[in-house]
Amino acid sequence: MMFHGDIQRHADVIGEGGFARDASLPPPANAPLDTCDDTALMALVAGGDADAFGVLVDRHAGALYRVAMRMLADTHEAEDVVQEAFARAWQQAPRWKPSGAGLVGWLHRVTMNLCFDRKRRFRVVLAPELPEQIDEAPLADAGIIASQARAAVAGALADLPERYRAALVLCYYEGFSNALAAEVMGLNIKAMESLLFRARRQLRELLEARDVRCRDLVPESCAA
């Protein structure tokens, strides 16, 4: 199955869709594909419509790639995970039924499970994100500090247990509500809130152990 374009090209795209208007309604006649919701597109994909599938890839690949990168810290592994997630969407489209958070929740759940599976099968060496190259001019001090801050948080995030990392990636980096993240991770809301609390606390402890002041690096929403 060929995917439309390079997945990395979509890394800055935020796909918010996924909530069905009514699973029983067919797509409007002659409606442009990019105006159809995810449920309508999946109905077309179920019939083998490659153009509808391409719209779904364009809409959601960026968000899935960001999640996979933060979980695996490896470009090729992340690309493979996203491709496999969409391959499953293509294969399962005839049987797929909208529920809960719709296709967004389903795709993120598949992506997260694929990340967990890869980490179990292979020992992935996690490393902090490399800071961007900064101009050495005096006015670059703020940029250097910001890059160091990002690297410190990325390094601490990489050292967290995978489920802690997953909770923070979904709720903090991707902006999921606790309820949506709970659905993706197969937890009830209370268990999700407890997991998120422990994840924030351990992230703060990791940063403090490295003599990094959490207040300067981690937003209040990410502090226990």
C-alpha cells in the first residue's frame, strides 16, 4: 500500500477530526473529500477509495508521527509505526465502527500499542532531542537556554517508564483530555488521572536529580 507523500512532511500538521456526526449517514453527494468527517471517509475507504484514504493520512499522520517519535525517539521506527497504523486502518475499514473518540482515538490507540510492541521486541536506545544549531552571537543566549531546556525535558521524558511517557505525550504534548487519553490507553478516568499524577511527579524528580529547576522547564500543567 503506497502512502500519499512523505510522513515526515506532515509532522507539523494537527489533525483534530474523528468525531462522527452520524455513522448511519452516507457522505454528502459530490462533497469534496477534505470536507468529509472521518466516519464518512472510513466508509469510502471500506469500499476501496484510495483518495479518501489519502485524505485521512494527510489529516492524521502528523499527530501520529509526533506521538511515535516521542515514544521511540527514532525517525525510522516512528515512520514504520505510522505506516503500520494506517495499513491497519485500510485493512480494517470494512469492519471499523465509530465509537467514543472516533477514528482519532482508534488511530492513537493502535499507534501507542505498536510503540509498546516495538519496545518489547527491540531494545530502543532513547536519547534527548538534539538542540537546534544556534548562532553563537551574544543575542543567541535566549535561544541556547531554550534549546538546553528542551533537551533536559526530552532526556527526562525518555527515562520514564513507557506508560508514564505515554500519559504525558498524550495529555501534555498532544493536548488530549484525560478522558480521551484514558480511552486511548484502555484505562478508566480515575486510573488515568492517577497514572498522570505519578508520571508528572517522576518527571519532576528526574529533572531535580539533574539539578534542573522544574519551574523553569516544565509548565505548571506538567507538575505534580
